[in-house]
Amino acid sequence: MPNKPEPEEAVKELFTLYADDIYRYARYVLQDSSEAEDVVQEVFLRAYRAWNTFRGDANPKTWLWSIMRHYIQDLFRKKSIEKKNRSYDDLDLAEVSVTLETLVELEEVLGQLKVPLRQVFVLRCIEDLSVSETAHILGWSESKVKTTLHRAIKQLRMRLQVSSDAMGREIGGDDSRETGGIRERN
Amino acid sequence: MKRVESENVTERFSPLGHVKLSQERKDAIWQQIQSQMITENEHPSAQDRRQTRQLRTLRHHPANRRWPALGRAVIGLSGAAGLVLAGVVGVTQVHKYEEANRQDNLGSSKDKGGTGEKGRGTKQVGPGTPAPSTLEGVQMFQNGHGWITLGGTLFHTSDDGRHWSGVAASRGITPNEFQVAVLNGDSAIVARYAPVSNARTSISIQSTSDGGRTWVKKNGPTIDVNHPEVPKTLQFVDSDHGWLATDQMDLGMGGTSPGALYRTEDGGIHWTRVAQSAQNGPLGFLWIQFADSSTGFTVVGKQKLGTDAGVIDAKTMYVSRTNNGGVTWRPVNMHLPTAGIYGYTFYPPEVFGRHGVMVVLNRSTNQQTLMSYQTQDAGSTWQVVGAKTALNPIDTSVAFTFSSVYHGWLDFSGQLWDTTDGGRTWHAITHAIPRGVQSMWFANSSSGWVITNQNTLWHSADGGKTWKQTSP
């Protein structure tokens, strides 16, 4: 039977495993990379403080996500988060096969969604969580997850369409320059 | 115009799933986290549960209150409150005054098997190493006899601390696996986790009346072998009436959650499971503090249902009271400020008859304030009577001891204070007090003891003005 690790040890392991996941979610939901870093720090500190109350009857990643969701809710409550000029430094693109411009554009499109739509899309389609896990984390019903995701995808589809059309006009309507990403630039 | 299919939407955004923190930023964030963890570890006021265990057992035993008559005579505040203080439960909570009249849904013994925690989605485990108890405490008596727990070992002295005998280890009581209730300078009761086999667990109860030289084994409470529990808090208000709060062990990540509350009315010969946290209801017994055989207090918080982990919703924490020995619990009436506050730490109250004192640390973004509450109706309602803001917002460690409802000492914000009016006003004594005080005890107005989070023992013979390190 595994003994419960000390909080410091546990949090270190959780940080190694999930810091990037937490960062991504916070970044896409908050639309701010530096705030996302703050969220990473706060989530793991809260996990450290709450470690003794963690019963372990669910995935620790889901537990961390729950902590993060509540913290982000607090952030939204305490201050209406203004859209800021986002910075895109500190990206590790070692495993990313698309260009930085494409990532930026994808984030911009995603950022146009309302927060609940962003949340559910990130969890389901970027973090690959199940409907059940997503519902658990967001505190929603599974049917709400499904319908909200449907709306998110529908809106993203429309926005991608607009983006594609705009690009088409920008480059003279030559759709042939588009690739599997959003677009390809010279 | 091209049509973007739904499936392609997901595919198109998949590159976002590869975005990561740079190693440099990750290292920087981890360093910040690590630094904060060390800080909180050194200042236990930030770690509620740990502090709860550290400060509880020895320091706040109602049977060992000293000089209540002196306190009343000196202050002459008839009807003013008693004092309380002590342990901690890390609690970010906003107590809604309106909520205070509802009945807690802490399951009573009648709930057993019904709404109790067991059987809920928690994974079951066999016995194993319990969560470490970091019980640290000191309790001295005017005849020069006393007890300390230091580094997980119980020590006894019969010469005012000049010599100490380590009594726990020699009796096979494994450090960090026991809780101690002190009855007097020579009598104590110990509850310890006692695994019987890989499939069975139990809690062993032993008592001594000769300073730990000999021990008498008593019956421990009957534990459901499928739901192992470990002792968390042990308290006796006299030689007959005692309570044992337990943590329930779980598998998976190996966490613990509040288990149940047991009561004995015959000195530990028989134990009854009188209450337990309801499966989907509030979690209680994070600490317990009984004033007499019927009146007691605990901190309760609602679980974050629908999420994982037994994490208590910080906004729902409140102090609850029983008037029937722990069978049923009801929130007390107390008003807490909410403006700008992001968290509270409740310390177990001490109630002397109808009067009592409780201390609450509230935290806002810019400052931390220790608030004193008094009761005049045996703890049903509490009124705030004083507040002290931390001089150093970083150093907010808290330790205190009260000898009566009026007279108390407080280590707060790196300074030693005392009060003679139940926390309405605090008078600075000195800055020269050891750092990281976790447990404090004044046997009289001149002789004081503290134990620090570095497992060091200090003594003052001049009312706390100067301190000298000693060792058991």
C-alpha cells in the first residue's frame, strides 16, 4: 500500500507532471501568459496547503483542475479581466510543428469565445479530457458540456471561416495558398 | 468559400495542446513555490491542519486551567468572557451570520452506515502508516510537574523542567503516531495508531498516573476494519469524560479525511462512536475542543461536492457547537468581517462556564489581523472585542495560552503580548522571543515555556521578557 507522500514531495511530482497542462488551460482561458504563470504558482501552492485533505479518490490532475477552476473564478470575480496585449514569449515550440504566427492566430481566435465556451473547448479538444471529466471539473452536467462544446465549435468554425476569407482577400483571393493550418504566409 | 468541418476545428487547434512553459520559466515558478512552501512551513499559521495538531492536545485542556479565580479578581470583569486560543485549522472561510442558526448535518451515531463517510467513493485501504502527527506541546503545573511533546516524543518532568524523561519511546509508542491528553502533572492518556495486521487496525488507549513510568492499557474504540482510522485529537475534560477524533485513511494518493468522533464516559473503558461527517455533508472535527462533558466546539466545512479530494470549500467554514457531548452540532453565532478578507484561521475556543474566548486570524491582501471574540452564553454566540494587526505581514505565526478568561499570552507577529481583559487589549512584552513558536505555556505569571517549529524548548523565568533554550 503506498504511503502518502509529504506535501512538498507530492507537489513537486504534481508540478513536474502537470505544470504545463495547468499553464495551457490558464493561458487560454485568461488570455494572458503572465497571469497564467501566476495561476500555475497559486494552484500548486493551494495544492500544497490542501494536500492533507486530498483523499485521493480521483485523478490528482482532476483535483488540480478543480483547484484551478475555483481560483480562476475568483480572479474573474475580483477583477473584470481586461483584455491585454498578450505576450507570446517563453513559448517552448520544440514539439510544435506549426509556426509561431499560427499559434498566435489560433489563440486569438480562441480568445474571441466567451469564457465558458473557451473553457469547455480547451478541456475537451486541447486537453483531451472526457465529457465526464470536463463536467466534473467545471461543475456542470454532462449535457451542458456537450451543448456548450457544440456552441464553441460552431463559433470557432465561423471565426475560422471569417479568418480564412479575410486571408483570402488579403492575398488576393488565392485559396490555394492555404494549408492544413489556418494559413501559410510567405 | 471553404467550409471548415467540425472535426477539422479540433484538429486545427491541436497545436495549442503542445504549448508549454519554457524550462527557464518553469524553474523560476517552481523556485517561487518552493520558497513559499518553506516560508509557510516555518510559519505554521499558514498551515492550518498541521497547526491544529500541534497546538491542541496539551495546551488547551480545560481540566488544566489555572487561576480562574485570580483572573476574575484582578480584572473584575464580571460577565466578561473567558479565553480561548490555540491550534489552528487553516480555513479560508466567510461565515455568513445568517447561516449560524441552521443545524449541522454532521451525522450522529444514528447515521452510522447511512450517511456516514464510509462506503462513499473513497478507495478502501488496509492499515498503513498514518499521516504523521506533528503534535508539539507543553503543559506545566504549579507543582513543577509537566509534560512536553517534542519531535514526536512525550517527555515528563517532576522538577520544573530541569530534567526530562522520555516516556513514550520506552513504552513502544512510536513517535508521530500518538495523541496525548493530559489530566494533571502526572496523569496522561495516550491514543495511538495500532495496526493489528494487514487486514486489521485499531486505536490503542493507555493511561499513566505516575509520570509515564507505568502504563495501563484500556479499550480503544472499535474501528471498522474496512475503514481504518487514526487518532487525530484526544481530549479529556476529567478522568471519565473524553473524546477522540479520528482521520479516516484512504487509498489512492493516500490522503486522509475526517473520520469520526468517539466518546467515553468511563475513563476510556468503553467508547461510543457519537458522530461522523456525513457522506455528502459538512466535514467536521478538524479540531475539537470540549469545555465540559456536554459542551464542545469544532470547525466545520462543506466539501466541494462534484469535485475531487475532500477539499473543503473555504468559504463555508464555521465554528460549530454541541451541547450533548458531541452527538449533534449547531453553528455558533459569530460575525466575521468580509470586506477584503480572503481567509480565516479559527483557533479552538476556551470556555469557562458561560464565559469564553476565541481567537480568529483573518487575512486580507495587505494585512493580517488577529481578532478576539468573547462569549457570555457558553459559546452559543460570540462578540468581537478586540483586534490586533500584524506588525509584520509576512510573519504571522500565532501561538497563545490563557490561564483564565481574562489573562493570556500571545506570540504574534514576532512579538510577545499579554492581555488581562480577555483579548480586548494586548500589551507588548518583548520582541526577544524565539522565532517559530508553536506552543506556549505559562505556569504562572513568571514561568513560561515555548516550543518552536525547530523542535527547541525555551523557558522564561521573568514573565517572557527573556528566554533561555533548554532541552529535555
